[in-house]
Amino acid sequence: MHLGRRNSQFQYLMNNHTKAVVEEKDLGLCITNNLKPYRQCQQAYAKASKALGLIARTISYKRSDVLLKLYINLWCGHI
């Protein structure tokens, strides 16, 4: 991945195809070459939406304290 002005942009060779990397995932964080958090926020939003969708589709008893506990358990279980 190319960061900074003086660093050369490395290209990787895999199966006779060269490719420049613009995004890497390290320790659960998505890092892009422009260092903007857009991709990380997009992934967090997708995880939260999946958990809420699962709860909405499967639970018919929807008291707020029960929903909060379910959401916290689903969210922490996927991190």
C-alpha cells in the first residue's frame, strides 16, 4: 500500500498478475491508502444492520430491555 509522498507504490505479483494494494485489513481495522475511515464505518454499519435485521425477523417479544440485551450479545459475538 502506498502511504506518503516519497514512498514508491509497490505492486505485488500473484499468478503472473501485478496488483497495487489500496486497502488492507490489520487487527480488524480496514486501512485505505488515503487513511479515511469510510470503509471501516461501512463495515461497522453493515454488522449492526445484520444484527438488527436478525432480531427483527426472529423475535416476536419486543420489549426494549430484551432487545437491548439481544443486540449487545449479537454485536459482541461477531467482533
